[in-house]
Amino acid sequence: MKEPLSFESGRVVRSTQGRDRGRFFLVIENLGDGRVTVADGMTHRLANPKKKNIRHLHAKPNVVNWDTIRPEGGKVQDSDLRRALEACGFAVDHSLCEEG
């Protein structure tokens, strides 16, 4: 039987419920009690991550190492999250930011 994927920091997840259904996020922190904080660098930024119930997320097999996101050192930024999601093959939807 397959082991279920854990929701550790850096795991790529897809939202299955809520307004953000279908969007991909990175797990920032596991809060315990079945909740995690997630961010995508676009609608939910690192400064204000979204708290989600793990029952409303589908874990992907991809895990992003925080050291490889910003190899030159320094603080991880929202653009680094977007770049990491795109590198894993999960494009960030830019339609919310486009004008017109």
C-alpha cells in the first residue's frame, strides 16, 4: 500500500476547496492539528500566508528545498516561490495581475 504524502515544509500542494481551488502552493509551515500555512508568491504572499486544512489540499510528490530556492543566501522572496513552482512544472496563474 502506498504511503500518504506528508505536508512538510516545501511540499507542493494543490488546493481542492475554496476560492483558490485548483491553484498550486508551497507549504510554508505545518501548524499541527491538521492545518498548514501555504503561499504561492502571487495571491498569498510570504508576509501573509494562507492557513488551510490539509483535508482541502492534495499533496504532490515534489518537495522544494529551501536552500536551493535562494542559493546566494538572503531572505526568500515571493518571486523565489513563483520561480520554484514554475521550475517544478506548476505554472502560476498570472491572470489575476493582468490589467484589462
